[in-house]
Amino acid sequence: MPEQKQRLMKFVNKYLQFAEHTANPLLGRLSTFIQHEGGGASYQRVDGKVMEMDYKEISDTLVINRSEIPTLSLEVLCGKINEIAQRVAKVKFQFFIGKIDEVVEETGNSLNMGGKPFAPEHYFQMLEG
């Protein structure tokens, strides 16, 4: 039984990763690195500044009742995982947008367009800083 449980967990994790990228395709385009140890990390920017960051925990729960097990189909299991993926993708995307906003504000590359639609001249204004 432990081997079956391990295989099931491997499938769930792989399918969850796929489902997250389906839920928010932008997340699938970002390169990521999963680190299972430590409480944070640091990196050095091009300008030489060392940035510290704390890891953010993102979790959810997959519930399979014992009564469901005898008749649990792959379709039902994938449906449960898709629901989790929607929630996880939402949290990851909100974190991503928040981090972009933080960095843009810090570097001075933000631009208040006063409610106007984004246009090419706004892009060039951001590049000028």
C-alpha cells in the first residue's frame, strides 16, 4: 500500500503543477525553483544590491473520504485537483503581481497614467525612469 500511496502522490503533484499552469498560463511561462529547506534566500541584483527574501507558504488540502475510494475515478480525482489548482494559481499570481509592483516602485519604473490606456509613449516613459 505505501508504494501505491507514493505513486498517487507523485501523480497528484505532477497533475497539480500542470493544472496550475492551465489555470493561469502566465505562471507556466515563469521559471521556478522549489527549495524544500530553509526560511529564505538572497540574490544579488545587477546594480550590486543584495536582496533578501522570505519564502511564502502556499498550501491547500486534497480530501478523499474513505467512502469515495472504491469508486474514485481518475476524472473525479482530477476535478478535485483542478479546484485546488485554481486556488493555488490565484495565490501565486497575486504574489507575483505584488512582487512586480514592489520592485517597480523601488526602482522608480512605475508610471501613473491617470486612468489612460497603456500606449507606446508610456512604455518609453518607464524606460527613461
